[in-house]
Amino acid sequence: MTIKAKTKTCAHRWVVSLIGLDTSEVLCLKCRVRHDVPMDKAAVTAYRRYLKGVHKETTVLHRTWHTLERKFKDVETEKWKLSNRELMDTIEHWAKRRKDVHILTVDDSYFASSFLVLVEHKTAHQFMGVTALFIPQCAPGKPTEFFLYPCHAAPLYRLLRGQKTWRNDSVKAMMEDKPLPEYRAAQKEVLRLFRAPKGKKS
């Protein structure tokens, strides 16, 4: 006696996995079966409209960063036209009227106040991330660029939010209200010298 194995029919959940001008592809998320779908005129028109929209969206998405590059970089060599304090001052003035550009103050390796410029890449429909530009004031070398996607920025945000000792109010309390005992002792000695009658310094 032969027993036939029962086969389950997949309740397909189709999604579009690939769109092309001639042929597109659909995929079942459950059984992973794929099928080609020939494109007709209406589908091709809709896809071309999408491509046009993507091009426009991408242009807006990176507009501010590309504007910054064209203004402060040499197009052919991609080298910065300015550096250090001169670049900091120029970019600070340029960024004043731009809501998607933020400037933070940090120190470079020479302990000189420098800039961390954050440029958002966003439109009304999407947010891709942030380009960070570090401009040292005194340290040698060119400005450094890196990009933070939202998944990269989230851990940094959680870290900054979670470190209580990094917050401005806590740091202020540590520096002003709770100095080291040795510093208090030094202060006491300075005040003793200041209050001592002239000619009676010990």
C-alpha cells in the first residue's frame, strides 16, 4: 500500500521584488516562489513616473550637502578651499539661515575649540541620515567627513542620553559645587595668604 504525502498549498503573500522596463518579478514571502511579470504600457508609464520622482527626491535629499561642497571645495580636486579657523568662520556664516545644518563645538587634538558640522539629508517624505564634518581649528590635516544613517545615530543618541555625568548640569555641579578635596585645600591656602596681614606671610 502506497501512502502519498500530503502537500500543503501555500497561501501566497506576493510582493514586488524587482521592477524593470520589460519584465518585473514578484516573490512570495512565505514559500519564496518567484514569478516573472511582463510589463505593459500602463505599468511602464507608472514605473517611469516613479523613476522621475526618485530623481527629484534624491536631488532634494542631498541638496544642502552638495551646496556646501560646491561652495567650499574645489570641484576637480575635491580639496577644501579653506581650512581651520577660516573655514570654521565661513561655514558658520553660511549655515546661519539653514535649518538643516547644525554646528556643535568640540575640541581638536590641540585642545582648541573646533566645529562638528551636522548636515541633514532629508525631504518631506524621508530622512536618510546626517553627514558630519569635523573642522579642527589648530590641528593639522584636512577636515574629516563621515555619514550617520539613523541606525548608526540611534546608539550614539542613547549613549549620550544615558550618561548622566555627561549632561551639562551634572558637569557644572562637579566642577563648581563639588571640587576635589585637594582643590579645596589649595583654595584655603590662597585665601589664608590673601587675608594675612602684610609682612606676616608664613
